[in-house]
Amino acid sequence: MILIDIFFGRVILYISPLCPILAPFFSDYSIILKTHKVIENYSRASKAVCQVILTLNRMTCTMFPMSHQWFWDKFKAPILLLNFLLPFGAIWSLILSRVYGESTAGGFATSYKRAISWASLSRLQTIYITISIFATLIFTAITLHKLKSLRNRQKSAELCLCFVTFWITIGFCVVCSFWFLWVFCADCSYYYPSLFLWQFVSYDFLNVSTPIVMILINKQLRNQMFSRFFSTNKMQINHVTIVSELKV
């Protein structure tokens, strides 16, 4: 999703001079634009589904520490299948619709003509994100309650994961707020171009902040990521020191 956004979606949206060049090719139905929009929105819905599964995993880990691993190993295949199939519930209307390009907020973006009038993409995405937020809050609350009975070492690890979950939930709330304004605020039509751009920023916050938080709270992960960099710098410093001493 991030790579598609960087190398295609954001390029045609933010680089205005490309708009008149690409418009003749994408003004009507385009399989390239449809593929881009379907993959982009499938990834967004999939992220909401993954969030529910991850918080459910954390909850079962604290509630059933002895049988937790057995349960997830046994039902791994059905869970992966659900994770693959459920996001189609948010994009089935888009798959049936005609996707085309149009000038938006000074750039060039994808839009679509609904095949089914009541099944708007924004409404379906809002449903998925809202369910994800409520499920995350419920599962996290149960997890925090059960943490009281865990040993200190396990409790520390679970608290870190709960903090990450909480941060991701904030990201989903930011995304959901823009979708709600887009879908339900009839008086916000004047701000639609701004809302359209800000919903991309909200997804950027959700996508980028999660790995950053994971790195900040996980010392072992930081060591694995940066140990090679620091060890290389240390070797270079030692080499310079040895060479200087030899010259002297």
C-alpha cells in the first residue's frame, strides 16, 4: 500500500504539471487506475481487520496464557483466510464500479461512479474502521484488566504491546474522524478538497507511526536494527585511532 501510494498515487496527486499530461489517458475507464484504487482500499480495509486480530491475540495471551499458542496454531489457517476475505466486504462495490481519473485539489486523483447507489466506498470503509476501533477498545480493556494477575516480566511485555495497540487506535480514530466528516457532514462540502488530502495524511500517520513506536519501546529491536550501524562506526573510529598512533 505504501509503495503504491509513494510511486503512483502521490505522484499524480501532488505533482500538478502531470495532470494535463495524464488526463487524456486516464479521463475515461482505466484498468491501471482501477487496479490502483482497488489495491489501495483493500489494504486500508485489511489494516482494520488485522488490528482486530492483533488485539484479540493480545487478549487471549493474557486470558489463556497456557493454551494461547495452541489455539492460534490450530486456527491459524482459518484466521489467515478471514484476514484475506473480509476486506473484500469494503471494496466489492468499488470492484463493480467504473473508476476514472479527475482533477482534484490541484492534482490528478482517482474517482469512481457507483454501480450501486447506496454502497459508497467511504461508507463501507467507515464501517470497517469503526468496528475496528470498538473491538480494539474492548479487547485492550480486557487485556489491561487481566494484566494485574501476570508476573512482572510478562506484564512489562504486555504493557508495551498494549501501548502500541493504544497508539494504533489513536491513528484509527484520526482516520475515522475524517471518514465520518466525509460521509455524514452535509455542510462540509466546501471543505471536501481539504478533507480529501487530510485523509491521506491521517493514513500516513497510521502507517508510519506504528513502526516508530515499536522501535522506541522495544530495546531488543533497537539493538538489532542499529547494532550494525554503531559497530561499523566504532570499527572506523578504532581504525582511525590505530592509523594515527602508527603515524606518530
